[in-house]
Amino acid sequence: MILYILKGKDHSSLKEKLKSSSASFKFLNLYGKELALAWPDSAVEGITDESVELVVKTKKSYILAGNEWKKDPTVVKVKDVEIGSKRVVVAAGPCAVESEEQTETVAKAVKRAGASLLRGGAYKPRTSPYSFQGLGEEGLKILRKAGDETGLPVVSEILDARDAGAFAKYADMVQIGARNSQNFTLLRDVGKLGKPVLLKRGLGNTVEELIQSAEYVMMEGNGNVVLCERGIRTFEKSTRFTLDIGGMVAGKLMTHLPFCADPSHPAGKRELVHSLALASVAAGADMLLVEVHPRPEVALSDSEQQLTPESFELLMERIKALASVLGRSA
Ligand code: PEP
Ligand code: MN
């Protein structure tokens, strides 16, 4: 791949040259820069143009998400919340939005404890079709209302591009779940939506594959992507998934994008969530995604791993203490 960083908006002569070559190409704007991507390298050999400020070539499988052209860490803004700067951002809320009362109760509790974003699934990817599938658009509306009442921006998972309109209307950040991490048409569609994206790693994907998935979103001109380590499938059964802290640390060196860690899904049991959350912060996570339910024992999904509001409050205190030791805040 070749990335041309352009001097200004006029790229007509470069476009003509690329058109008359056999290259595939795409012009886009990312982080305020005009860019042109072209591939494969062999097809663009020798193409130069006066509109080009810098040419970046890579042998890697990704370029937009990589740090060969962009050295400064990207800060993703969700309303006024900045992910990827000094502050460790905590998103918390129920696995699934179940009712107005449940969502409002938990929203108030996580806000009080110091969370910056409210999470809640309205469209739930369940292994069994007989399990609770989420409230759909009604769930998004409930989440939006709870977010507005508490002043917390909201993040929720999209399963199907046909729901993009509802996400445009009600969500501040769009989550792509582990099961859709390589749903390439959905990635492109979510890229086009233009909202900040929380992109989870697939259960069987490498860190490099996760970064390539981010590349799909970014190719649509959306650079506001937060990568999320949420555990992978391994032979180990003592946790629900294996939280790949090492993979997250390595991933942070491969990209300028910020990293989130989800300690809840790999834990599978609430007893493990604090330790996995703290380990993630110690290893450099810029954001945490934590499941909290007012009464986890009656939750309609992921009942065993959701924290009570009291336990979340204690976790926030511990995160704040650790962040300050690390020269960060929370
Ligand atoms: C979730 O965050 O509720 C979720 C379904 O996560 P994952 O895609 O990581 O399983
Ligand atoms: Mn869940």
C-alpha cells in the first residue's frame, strides 16, 4: 500500500494519473489531512505529483491505523469525553438495556461513582436464539434518555447496518462486537455513519486482524476508532475468555489508535472483574468497558459477570488510585 499525504484539497492531477494506471485508489480526509491511498504498490510505481507532500509505503497489512505516517496518539472524542489522553475513561452500564427503571438506576449509580460513558446493549448478539435478544430501538431510546438525564454520552452495539438510522439518532458511540469484528460490510457502513466507533477484537482474531478491521472503518474517512481487547478463545477454562493483556500492549505499539479493555466478558464471573480491570489499566488501557447491573442476579444476560453498583463504586476508587500512581487520572 501507498499513502500519499497531500498538500491541499486539489488532487485532480494525481487522480488522473492513478486513473490511467491499473491501481485501485481512494481519496479521503482523516484527522484534517487530505490523503490518497493506492494499491498494489507495483501498479503505482513511479507515480509522483506536485500535490503530494509525503509518500508513505508499507509492507504491513494496514496503513491508516498504523503509526508509520501518524506518530502522535489519536484522541477519540465522544461528545466532550476524550479517549486516548491522560485520563483513563470508564464506560459502564448494563450488559443489556432491560427497562427504563433498570437503566436509569444504573446510569445514576455509575455516574455517581465516576464513569464518563454509559454503556448498554439494545441489540444483543446471543449464542442461542431463545435467549433475550434485547429491546431493539426501544432500548436505544431508553439508553439515550438515561444518558441525557445523567449527562453521560452513550455507547451501544450495532448488529445490522439496517439499524444505522437509529444509531445515528440515539447513540454517541457505536460498538462493533466481537462477533462482528470481521463483518467487513458492517465495518464499512459504520465507518460511513461517522460516529466514534468502539471496535472489539473477535474471539479468534489476532491483534493484527483487529487493526485491519479498524482499517475498514478508517477507509470511509472515520478515524475515531477505539480498539477493544475483550478476551479471546483459548484452551483455558478458568476464565470465560483469555484477556490478552500482552496483545493489547503489543497492539498499542502497532497503532496510533487508543485501546479499551473489557474486563467483564473475559472474567465471566464478577469476582475476577476488579483484578482484570486494574491489570488492564496498569498495562496502559486508555478506556475500560465494565458491565454493571442494579441487581445482577436477575439480569437477562451475562448475570454472573455484572458488578453491583456498590462493587463498581469500589472499583472506581481503586482505578483512580492506580491511575494516579501511573501519572494518569480516572
Ligand atoms: C457486550 O459488550 O455486551 C458484548 C456482547 O461484548 P462482546 O462482543 O465482546 O462479546
Ligand atoms: Mn455482556
